[in-house]
Amino acid sequence: MTLISIDAGTYTLLVRGMCKNGKLENTCSFFEEMALKGFVPKDSTYKMLLEELQGKNMEKEKKHIEKLMLRAREQGNV
């Protein structure tokens, strides 16, 4: 079995692509996985996700993403 290693760039592409295609629940899952592994996307990707979540009235998910980003910044991952 071959294992695939996903880096920060790959996660960022996945988050941005899913976000653009309206798959926000999957996007949030990838963002969380990314943050837990110590990878955090650029501010532009983060802001894009927040805007999409706000546009769809997904406040619970938006707050969760904000907390993840805050924690990452506090830990020095950004």
C-alpha cells in the first residue's frame, strides 16, 4: 500500500477548490485536519472560507474555523 503525504500547499488547494464549489462542510473538515497537523493556509484562503460560511449563514462552522485559526496563530503555526 502506498501512503500519500499531504503538505500545506495541497491542503490549501483542497480548501480553496472545495470552497469555490460550495462544499463548505468538507472544506471545514479539511481546514480542521490541516490545523491539527500544524498547517494553516494563507490569510486569503482563511478569509475566503469565512466569507463563504457567512454567506451561507453557517455561523457555528464560522466560529469553529475562527477558533482554529486563533489557536494556530497562538501556537506560532502561521
